[in-house]
Amino acid sequence: MSTAFDQDQFMSIYPNGIARHYWTIARNDIIYRQLKSAGLHSKKIVEIGCGRGVVVEYLLKKGVNITGVELAATQPYPGAENAVILGQDALTLPEAQRAEFEVMMMLDVAEHIEKPEAFIQMMLQAYPNVKHILLTVPACQELWSNYDVFNGHYRRYDLAALEELVQKFKWKSLGSRYFFHSLYPMMKLIIKMSNSRETTIKAPSGAIQLFIHKVFQITLLLDYLVVPSRWKGSSLIVIANKGNL
């Protein structure tokens, strides 16, 4: 039930500068918009399985009160040093500290766990004042590739499977949706042509690369805002509520 990456995976997925990558910027923005639309951006948030703290660093800049907890003893992402707890099992944080949080996030964590409903249930029981949870997962099993194998994924989800997951830990979904719609056909074509994806993500550098990533970021944000939420994308997001059972 461990969600921890090893060092090779961390360096491949979260290199310094990854916060400037179009995928990272766009996902961070979408997560913040989802929190804000649900009125959760002003709550005290814990991110379970935060990695180096890339999302934490972004949300801190937005004024969000967030703490990240990561099982692996990795290096914190620059800017997140004081808001991430690394090399720590989230279940063994002091009870008083766990009681402070009102919102839990697990971002691309569930797919790493064979029985995610049991893992999530344990976490929710350990954080008694959490009333909302936000999950993101990779979408569409037809996009399965060596990238999923490298990162230790058990599955990719569709809308029905994500809603079923929420039902298994007996919370109420407030709405799930696909995002990164424009990446879906691109990834499908790449996998069909080569049956593989690059497993190392490179941070952009230089003015031209940064400009290209900015264009891609805007494209992904626009397709989140404009494309119907049930149209397939490469990722899924859901917010669930404890009170509406």
C-alpha cells in the first residue's frame, strides 16, 4: 500500500524547474480552480503523497494554507521547504496535527495502490476533521504505456471507475470530470505509433522552450474551460464530501 517513489522516479518526474513545465502549470491551475469553485481554498489542506512538493509550492503562492506529507525521504522542491514533511508516514503524524486539517488531497496517488479504497479509508479515519477530499488520477486504460509501468501504476481510470472508488470509501462525489482533453488524442497516437512514452520529464529552459510551454499551458487551460467535462482527457479529478452521505 506504499505510495513512495524511489530516487530514480523522483528525479525523472520532479526535476528542478518542473514547475515551469506546461503539464505541471496547467494541472496546478486546474487544482486551484477546483478548490476555489468548491470554496475549499481557504480551508487548511493536507496533501498526502506530495512528492517533492511541487503542488504545495504553487498553492502556497496562491495563499493556500497547505501542508504536504510524503513517505519517501526526498529533497523538497525549492519554495516548499517549510510546508512539506518528507520521510514521514501520514498515518503517524501527531494526532493533534492530523486534527487540524479540513481538506485532503491525493494527486495521482490512487493508481499506485492495489486497493486504493482501503488506503484512502485509512487516511480519512486518521484525519477526523477532514470533510472534503480531492483526487486526481490518470485516465483511460487505452493510454496505458511503459510510462505507467515505470511509475508503478496498477490502472488508469474512467469516470465510472473514479465514481465507484469514491462510493467504496462511502463518501459523496460532488462532481468528477476529465481534463487535459487535448492530450488524449496526442497520447493515443504516440502509443499507437511507438507503443512507448518517454519516462523522463525535462524541465523547460531558455526563452523559446518557456514560450512553447506557456502556449501549451494556455491550450490545456482553455480545453478545461471549454470542452465538455465528460469528453475523454488524459486525467480525471473529483471532489468528494463527507457530509452528504
